[in-house]
Amino acid sequence: MLFQLIKKQLLLLWRNPVQIFLLLGLPIILILILSIALAGFMESGSPKLELKVAWLEHEDESEQIERFINEMNALGVPAETFGDSEDMQIITMLREDIFQGEDLQEMIELNVIHEDEKADVLADDSYSGLIEVPENFTYDMLQIISEQGGERPEITLHVNQEDGIYSSVLSQILEQFDENLTTQTFLQQNGLAVDMKEMQAAASAGEQTQINQMEPISSRDYYTVAMAVFTGLYVASTIGFFATRERQDQVFDRIIVGDMSRWLYFLSILISGTIIAFIQLLFLFCFSYFVFQVSFNDILTFLITTISYAIAVGGITVLLTAISYRFKSDAIIGFFSGVVTSILAFIGGSFFPIGELSETIAHLGNLTPNGSGLSAYIQILRGSGLEDVANYLIYMISFGVVMIIVAAMSFPKRGSTR
Amino acid sequence: MLELVDISKRFKKIEAVKSLNMFIEQGEIVGLLGPNGAGKSTAISILSTLIEPTQGDVRFLKESVIKKPAPLRKAIGVVPQEIALYPQLSTEENLLFFGRIYRLKGSKLKQRVNEILELIGLTEKRKALVDSFSGGMKRRLNIGVAMLHNPQILIMDEPTVGIDPQSRSYILETVKRLNKEHQMTVVYTSHYMEEVDYLCDRIYIMDQGNLIASGTKEEIKQILSSENTISIQADRWNSKFIAQLKGHESITKVHVEGDEITLITPKEVNLFSEIISMTEEYGIALRSLHVKSPTLEDVFLHLTGRALRD
């Protein structure tokens, strides 16, 4: 009997193209629009920098190295102590391995200029900075490293003050380089082996990492989940409307006169809401898997999360039905679908990651069933397991149970639906 | 077989049914007549076990069914006032669904579905969605669903509301046939007195929650045995003429409907010549003037001073 009631609900939904569109078509359209339109917003954690930098070397470095090696040889110190000649090309390393290296080449356009161009470059606002390597820089630096004395040379950085953030980036790169040179000097002077190239490479290599080693998520990941949990709420109003129609058309009376327990009917609404929400979520996630490659590595946790959210939706479904039966009006369902759903979606972070605004808002969002579901799915997408999302799952199931209890208390007694 | 004993039902401040007593014997068609708001649907809902009365008892085969409605529910088929069907499902899907609600299964269910389709004349439309049906076809299916489990008693709450005359005639004939051929007991509510007059063996007339008359058609019409029902027809009326009729000491009731005025007068009084004089006085072109046999409508008019459809 219960099966017949549930089968009938599924058939009614299947024969209702408007509701099918609302539950399956609309979220797909929203996922497509929002994930594309808000991709920049979601993935703007590290804004793309584009710097134009001029490079001015006052003296060829290879001549300075040759001079240093000759002097060392004259002093009876083997030049190999400081590595081969390539290791001594400090400036070439800075220019080619760092500024024009793999990590920064997309960010920095480096133009090598001659001294006569310097004035023009300094006047050109399109340049974020000019790096000026003084005469004898490499020779003087090698002298310092080999403890031959002398004054430590410095690279001059001319920055365009209007490009604040870009100038800062350039300064930091040079400061890092300088620190590495100091370290190298110290290690060299204490007889410790050092590979200058490796050190510089390690220092300059940028990498986008997330806290706790979580995998980053894309806008498509986010909006697939956000729209799935958002439109999942519409399952409750859809089934609630069907149930209210049954009351208005006296179909419910006919079922009761058929000597069916009203609690069986109540149960059928709960199970129908849960099953339809589950199917809807699976459909949307399957769509996103095939179209956007949005995938959950931990399938079991994903399924348990989906069932938990479906139970929460089932609870809302049966509560809306019970209230509409008690007050003999479908106004509550209209209010839920027109107003409450949007508020829950907003607070729960379905429109944008509102929780990033503050911890309080994030906590408030997680108190909504959709917000809790969203957080659980996002965590799974970032590589978390069942234990990590257990709190969300317990909350969603508890929310569903509370809804069911309130619904059972509200569901009218015999004859009160007329 | 089925009894309502001193039933009252109160909805907050409104007393919808007041001390109603009814009995229904096996194989008879009982009519419940009254205008909208008379309390017919409330009485039917109590009879169908859908609502509990505020006071009184409902007895089926001498057993109270208020707290244990199952035996009565198995014995009744209810045709609600609304089209209690799923428009998005086909005729057959509706019948199969409700058949299962009535615990019918397998070949027995299929057989009953075929029989019902035959009975209501929708065999050719078994695969059609109910949404595509005319009002009359929906009403027929609405009745068919109530008969799936072959009930002993068919309770029909205004089953012909909003349908065309052909469909109404089809439904009335079907009810008559069910009663004659299958000895099915029928409780039929309507505010169309001609339906009740045509179908029913016994009649209960309700108004504003009260039972105002009951008995066979003949017994009820006997209420007017000491009265004459005079019908006057003319092209148009004069308000002064109507006022004079209403003020006449020998006329107990005056009801104007379109081109006809119905008067209730004592049998011993002959007003024909006086009425003719009055029409001449007010320049009314009289078309007909005659004493007619009393109808249930006339009885209701006599008892309440209002027409059934007022």
C-alpha cells in the first residue's frame, strides 16, 4: 500500500513537466550560468599579476667571473671550491632562472635595456620597475663569499610608485635573492656545501596551497553543490503542493474512506520527499560529473551525505504538508517556495560563499540544512572523509527528525482536514 | 442498516448539523435535499466516517462506528462533491490506484476495472488522461472509482454539479440501474429537487442544519395536501402586483422566478377571478394561470419561505 502511494507520487511528478524543469532543468541552467559568470570571483584567491620590468646590467658578468677565478688561482685557491663557473653567475641566475624562470615568466615581462635607454624607461609608466645591476657586482659578491673582503654590492631597484603591489612584488623577489646570497656566503665561509641554483629555485618557486593541505575547488564544483542543495529544497514544496491538492480535491478523503491509516499517508509523503530529493541530487551530480568533471573521490561519504540531506528535505516536505493540512491552506507552501527557500539559499551560501564574510555567518549558514549539506559536500570535494563531515551529517539527520516530529504533532486528526 | 442517531456537529461557532436522525434501509435510495449550506455535506461526511459528530451516534448494522469505522468503510463507496481523481493519471491508472487502496489485487482488480469502465462507459478512454476529459466524463469516473470494491452502500454528495444535461441523465440512469439490478443502497444528496424526486424512495429535507421534513415523496407532498399551488405566468411583472400578492391575507407564500410566480394558498380559497382582475388592473399580459401538483420545491417553499436554489 505504501509502495502504491509512493509510486503514485513519482508518477505525478513524472507527468508534471513544469515541476521536472524546476527540479532538474533549472539547477542545471543555474550551475552553467553561475559557474561561468562567477568563475573569476571564485578563483581570484591569487590575482594574476602582469609586470613589465626593465633590466640594466652595467658590466658583463662572465668577465668578472673570469677575473675572480684568475685571482683565486693566483692565490693558490682552486676555483672549484666555489663551484664551476656557471654556479658563480649570480646575476645570470637572477635574470634567467628567477625573473625569466618557469614560475615567474607568465607574470613578468623582462626587457634587457642599455644604459642610454634608462631615462626613457624611468619615464615610462608602463614599467613597474627597473633593476639596475652595478659594475663589478658579481666580482664584488664573489669576493665577499670567498672572504676576500670589500664592500657588499647592492642591486638598485627603481620602482613605479603608482604600481604599489607590483613594486612590492619586485622588492620581495630581490630581498629574497639577497637573503639567499647572505645564506650562501655564510655556508661557504663555514665550509658547508651549497648549491646556489637549488637554493634560489626553492626560494622563488610559488605554489598555491590550501590550509591543511585541502584541495582547491573550482566555481563549477562550488555551484554544482550550491545549486543542488538549493533546488533540493524545492522538492519539499513540490510534494507539499501535490499533497495539498489531494486534500482540496478530496482525494485524501477518498483514501481515508478506503480505510487507509492517515499515518501511512504521512509516511508516504515523507518517503516520497526523501526519495525524490535523493534522485534529484544524484541526477545533478551525475550531470556535473559528465559535463564539468566534478567528482567526489569518496563515493561512500558522498552517498551518506546525499541520503542525510534527502532526509532533511523529506522532513521539510512532511512538515509543510502537515501545516497545510492543519490550516487547510496551501499558503505556507507558497511562502516556503517563494520566500523561505531563497532566504535559506542565501544564508546557506548557495548564491556565493557568504560564510567567508565572517565566522558567525558561516556558523549561521551551517544551521540551515542546505548550508550544512553544502559544507559537507565541499569538504568531500576537498578530500575530507566521513569523520570530517560527520557533524554535518548528524545535524542534517537531526534536523530531518525534528521536522518529522513537529509534522506528526501538527498533522490533523480525523475530520480536521475538512 | 445505517443510522444517524441525534447527530450534531459544531465547527467553532457554527452548528452545521442540529440533532439529525436518519435511517437507511438496505436496497433503498434515500435523498438528502436542501439548499447550499443546509448541512447536507456535513451529514454525508459523518455518514462516511470522515468526521466525528460533536454528539450523537452513527450505527451500522446496529453497531456504533464512530470509534471503529472500519466495518462501515468496507461497506460504503463515497462519491465526493469534488472530482477526487488525479488529472495527470489515465482512467485506468486512477482505477488501479484506488482499487489497490480498496485492497483489490491481481486479476480481481483488473476484472473490476474492466467492469467499472464498462459501467461508466469509458472503456474506449481507459488510456486517456483524466485532464483531457469533459466535466461529465470526470463525474462518471468519480462515481466509478467509488464502486470499485462493490460497496453495499453508495454515498453520493451532489454528483451532478456542473455537468451537461446528457451526462446528468446518464448518471441518474446509472444510479437507478445499480439500485434495481444490484440492490445497491444509495444515499443521494442534491439541491436539485427534480433529481431527488426522480431517484429517491425516501427523502430528508434539510435547511440551516435542521431536518425540516422526511418521508416518502408522497408523504412529503402530503404536507401540501391542504394547500393549493398556483402557477401564474406572464411576459413581465409589475412590482405593485407582486406587493399586493404578498400582502394578500389568503396567500401564504409567494415565490417569483423568471416569468413564473408560484403561490401557496389554502385549498378552500379560490383566488382565480381575483388574480385575473389584479393582472388587468396592473396591465399584466397573463399567459397562463393554473393549479399544479405540488413539487418538492413547493414543499420546501412552504416550509422555509425560500426556494431551494435561493
